Amino acid sequence: MFKTIKIKGGMGDSAVMVGESLINLGKYIPVERTVIITDKNVWDHHGKDFPPCRVIKIEPGEKAKTLDTVRNIYERLLEFEAGRSSFIAGIGGGVICDIAGFAASTFLRGIRFGFVSSTLLSQVDASVGGKNGVNLGGYKNIVGVFSQPEFVICDLNLLSTLSQRELLNGFAEIIKHAAIYDSTLFRFLEENYEKALALERNTIEKLVYDSVKIKAAVVSRDEKEKGERRKLNFGHTFGHAFEKVKGILHGEAVSAGMVAACKISVNKGLLKDEELERIKRLIKLYGLPVELSYDRAKAFDAIKKDKKRDDASLHFVLLSGIGSAVVKEIPISELEPQ
Ligand SMILES: NC(=O)c1ccc[n+]([C@@H]2O[C@H](COP(=O)([O-])OP(=O)(O)OC[C@H]3O[C@@H](n4cnc5c(N)ncnc54)[C@H](O)[C@@H]3O)[C@@H](O)[C@H]2O)c1
Ligand SMILES: [Zn+2]
């Protein structure tokens, strides 16, 4: 049994199926007209369970998220004589979902697509929300479109082949969702961290489901990030900067970024010291960093280059309690390291 969450998008609706399996993918696609896009790691671990479709395999990792890769995909699609009735299934983590979604949304001005999400991070974040795209010239996700996949299968069994570090990376986004929207989920994360880290079936299913539900609700209200969706960027202003200057994983950087944003929230009198301590404790329970040593000047420079910047100020997400976030326009200079 699996649970479905519906997402309403301007360009169509999407169904996220938490607990559905890769082996049932064939039920949701026109198998003969489907091209699968995946990466080599996912293929090595799970290729045996793919339906009998044509497969485009790309190199794993963020460095493949380029227009060159997309161009290669278009060329392969032409070779396969893909047409308007073709279907693209992305099977992989956030990188594959972003690339496959972008290629499908632009090839022939858009053909049908869906995902099987294979990392915890992509299940709770990347595959939900209809944003997809690639990096260019050192800027992340700078070229892309909003377009919803028809479905996302979050197969929890796939998580067992992930490295521990990649797994923890995904927990950072679950902690983020709890911190900004759901104090009950926050408590659940505190009380069940051992089961969560061991991927105990009911626990991980609840965490993925609750997380998708939170993100889906926000995205349904604000698909194009005009207001409320900005709250999902909690921890990400500093997080993106740490990711860039330290070369660490996204979730690791966001964890330390959430703590930095909480400290500013405490300084502004929005968040209590005890709440900051509770957040730090939870992040540590999940083996994620609360503090990083970094080059402050370089990090500040990276923040200034953040593409979400409006002039001299930016929309910064603060916490006004565990489970509640506020977005404030604050001058970039306020974020400058002392
Ligand atoms: N579109 C969005 O809204 C959104 C949101 C968050 C993140 N993202 C994007 O997602 C990307 C990060 O996603 P990610 O962390 O999933 O990275 P990823 O896709 O690179 O996957 C991480 C690593 O795990 C491997 N892998 C994937 N599934 C596996 C499995 N089941 N078993 C073993 N190995 C497996 C991959 O080959 C890769 O080496 C970034 O590019 C980020 O920009 C997008
Ligand atoms: Zn993130």
C-alpha cells in the first residue's frame, strides 16, 4: 500500500506516491514509448528493476547538470525518434529529476514526464514542486522552467542503497520542513531519530509523507515563488554560500545555514534561546553540522551573488518559533560577518 499526495500546478497536476515501488513503474507509463533517463549509480544498483524501455544513462553528480548534458539527451531522443506521444521517466536523485524534467519540458515544447525519486533529498524536496533546470556559469539552477511531472514515485526501498552521507543530506530538508511548518513533526523527529536513521519502514514513510505534504501545500498556494514559497529557503541563504565555499553536500550546508538563520532570529527577538538549542540538538542527532569553519569574506561574497537577491536587500527566512517561519526583507549588509 502507498499514499498519494496531489499537487495542483498551473500547467497541470501531479501525484506523489509515497511507498509505491519502482517495479510498478510500468503501470504509469506507456512502456513502448518511454525513454528512461538515469545515472550510472542508479542503473548499477537498480537497473534490473527498470521496465523494458530505452535508457539514457548520464554521469552521476552535480557536474552533469549542464546544458551539454541536456543537448546530448535531445540528440538521443531524436535518434530514438521520440515524438509528441513519447514519455520521459527520470529515475534517480535530484540531479536526474532536474535534468529529466527540463529536457522533457523543452523537447518539442514539452512532452509528458514522471519521476522515480531515488534519494531521500529528492523524495522530500527536489522531485516535488515543479521546478527543474540546470546550472550555468557557476550559477545553480539558473536555466530552467516550472513544470509538474505527472507523477513522482517515492520508492522507500531504494533508499537502502544510498550512502550514509547522502541519506543524512535528505534528513536536513525534513528537519527544515518541520522547523518552518510543523512542530509536531519536529517532536516526532526528536523522539524517533534512531528508527528514522535505520530507515524503519513506518517511520521513514511517515517522514517522507509529512515532508512532501508540507512542500506540496506550499507549492499549491504559491507555485511561482512570489511569497510563501520563499519560506522553503530557510537556511538556504547561508546554506548555498557554505555549499559553494566549502564544497560540502547541500544538506550539510543547509543544516549550518539553518543554525545561522536561527541565531539572527534570536538576535531579532523572534526566537527563544532554548528553541535555538533544541534545533541545534536535533541537527546533531541526525549527524549533521551545526557550525562550520569557513572563509567569511568568501561566504559573504557568495551571498551577494545569490540569484534571489533584490538590490541591496534580500528576502531572508527567520523562525518565529519551532514550526513557524517569517520572511523579512533585510539588507545584505546585515548578513556580513563581523
Ligand atoms: N527542483 C527542486 O526544487 C530542487 C530542490 C532541491 C534540490 N534540487 C537539486 O537536487 C540536486 C541534489 O539532489 P540529490 O542529493 O538527490 O543528488 P544526486 O541526484 O546527485 O544523487 C546523489 C548521489 O546518489 C546517487 N544515487 C541516487 N540514488 C541512489 C540510490 N538509490 N542508491 C545509491 N546511490 C544513489 C547518485 O548517483 C549521486 O551520486 C541538486 O542539483 C539540487 O539543485 C532541486
Ligand atoms: Zn535545499
